[in-house]
Amino acid sequence: MTRALASLVVLALAVLGCDQMAQQPSVRTHEGPQRPPPSGAVAVNAQPPMPLLSDAAKLRSPLPRTSETVAAGKLAYRRYCWPCHGPNLDGNATVGPSFPHGQLSLLATEIKKQSDGELYWKTLRGAGFHPALATTLTSAECWETIAYVRAVQAGERP
């Protein structure tokens, strides 16, 4: 008898609780308009506006090419680029060969001919099978990576 009464009480609470849950206000961040940011707020990792590809050739790195910049670029390359482009920048990696007709070797003549700005644009915006990495790399990390790639292309072994 007490077991039946306890079951009935639990059932009644569950039914009443479910009804109450349906009526409660809740925050659904993915629905409706978002609140504007506070006045003077600055976005984290804010990227400068990206120019058109036709204007990308004019872009120049704001970072000097120093041994520190190249070393930081090597770390970023190992973290973000190595799976597709490989440890030697030649495209021999784990992920890269699965892409059909992709130019994965960063040592190829057509890649060496591209300006730093074009590499910057294509890295952050994506090109062909290359994914856009603007939400992954900061602008500085991208320029550092390009400095590292250029150093290896020039025959240096940083």
C-alpha cells in the first residue's frame, strides 16, 4: 500500500513538474536577436578586414622576418599545416594525399611565385580544397607561418 502511494506521489510530481518546465522562461542563445556588445568592446582575436584576392598581392607582412618570427611560424606550421603539407612542406603527410588534384607541396614553383599577400589571403580565406583558417589562425600566426615557409623555400633549415 505504501509503495503504491509513493509511486502515485512520484507520478503526480513528475506530471506537475513537466508542465512547469514547459511554462518556464529559458535562455535560448541560438534563437532571436543577440544583444549588442557593450560600448567600446573589442572582439577577441579581431582580424583586419580581408581585401579581395586581386588586391592580396599588395599585402605585406607587418612582422619583420627574424629568427624569432620564423621560429614562431615553425610552431604554427607544425600545429596547423603539417597534417596536409607534411614536415618537409612537400605534401607527403597523413591528410594531404586524400585530396584529389590538390597542390599540397609548398615547394612547388607556382607556390613560390605567389606573393606573401596571396598566401596570406588563401590561408585565411581558403582556396580550392584548402580550408579557410581565419577562425583558427590569428593574423600574426599566419604571417609567422608564411615567414617560416619562405625560409624553408629559400633553403634555410630553421
